Amino acid sequence: MTLDEARAILPLFADGELDPARAAELEALLAASPDLRAELQRWRSLRRCVGRIVNGAPVPATLGPAVRERLGHATRRRRKRILRLVTTLTAAAAVVALGVTFWPTPTHASTPLVAADDFANVYLRCGVTMRHRGIMVPLDDPDAARRALDQREPFRVLVPNLASLGYKLDGVCGCFHAGKVRAIHVFYRKDGPTPVVISFFSVDQRVRLAGAESCPRCAMKNTSYQVAEYRKIVVCKWDEQAHSYAVCSEMPADQLRHLADEVQLALARPMIFALAHPEH
């Protein structure tokens, strides 16, 4: 079960409608993902809101038979999808009625605009020229580096393990600042006749990339990319939940988008490994 699949069935889990096998699989993911647990808590909060509204108003006697008659013409899969949609819409209406917002969706106007050169300059200065190590974390173990950053930073910082692509972790710094936007910069190096440096940025909020073009989605995570260029340095940015992430390097845009796919796959591997080799 992937994280996207887990998110899709969180409403059913919150209502106690999952079969024991799938519920156990989802619980394993929840134990390993604070973000997933937070989403589950929001669903449960919404359920309580819906319950207060529904229980406070009489339900027409004809509603149940009418719904069952309509659903009787659908397949079992379609029936579940319709029920999920009705539940989601009802929950959204309950949130609006109560004047409560559990997860605000950033509007275009409120999402900060960041220029490609903000990423590119940190890539050049800290990753290529100085190879800056402004934050002391283990550089021989990406997992240990991620744990160290989890304890230090107030937002979600990812450290992909790119050893399978020939890149080794070369440094970590917090030099990226663009207005009120902050990011942790993790950079990697592939040695050879012409060394290659790539930078990976975990941003503390969702941002827009100035002058960017929308590009094809990552097939693995259905992620839409924004790509922009600054002096032959290409930046590829995507969003996940409340944060943005970006890779940056001196390579063609198509090649960098492929690298972004590989980065996202590398980020998913620890979860896949944990499911394949449970400790208990």
C-alpha cells in the first residue's frame, strides 16, 4: 500500500469501515508517518462536526430507501466511490457551516513567489563552490542525517538516499532565505571526469516558482512539476501537502525532471522497505 492509496482510504478507516487486513496494513503506515496520522485526526474531527450537524436535524424518512435504490444500480466499487464522495462533500459543508478550517488550501495570491535564482545561487555558492556544510549532520548516512534534521528543524525536511544513482551526500546547510520563505539545502555529488552536483531543497511552506512552466506529472506520485531556468541552472519544483520541494542542477530540463522522479522514488523506498520487513 502506497501513501497515496493510504490517504484514499483514510475516510473509510476513520469510520471503521475497513476490513481487518487492510486496517492492519494502514495502521502500519500510520505508525511510521506523522503526516498521515495528522490527516487521520483531521478526518476524525470532520466526522465529529458532521455528526453534530446531522444529529441536530431530522432525516427525511424517504432518504434511506431512495439512496439504497440508487446505489442498487451501481457496482460495488462505484457504490463505495459515491459514498466516499458524499461523505467528503458533507464534511466540507460541515466545516463551512461551523466556520472552522482544518487544512487551508493555499490560494494563488497567498502562496509566496520564489525566483529560480534563489535556488540556483544557493546551489552554486554552497553546493558547487564552497561545498558548504553549515548544519552538522552525518554525511555518510542519509537516514541519520534526516533524523538529525527532524530533531533540529520545525518543518518537514527530507533527505533522499541517492546512492543507487551514484550520488553521495556532500553537505547540508540552511543558507536559503527568500523573504519569509526558508528551506534546508541538501546537496549531493557524483565523482568522475566531470563531477555532477545536484541540490535538493525542503521548503517550509508551499511556494510558486516565478516564470516556471508546468511539466508532465511524475507517474509514481501523480505530482505536477514546475520548471524554471537561471543561467543554465534548471530548477524543478513540486508540492506535497503543505510543503514544496525542489531539485536543482546544471542539466537539461528533461533530465532534471527524470531525476526528480528518481528522488521521489528514493524518498518512498524507506517506507516500502519497512512494509516488506516489519520489525514485529
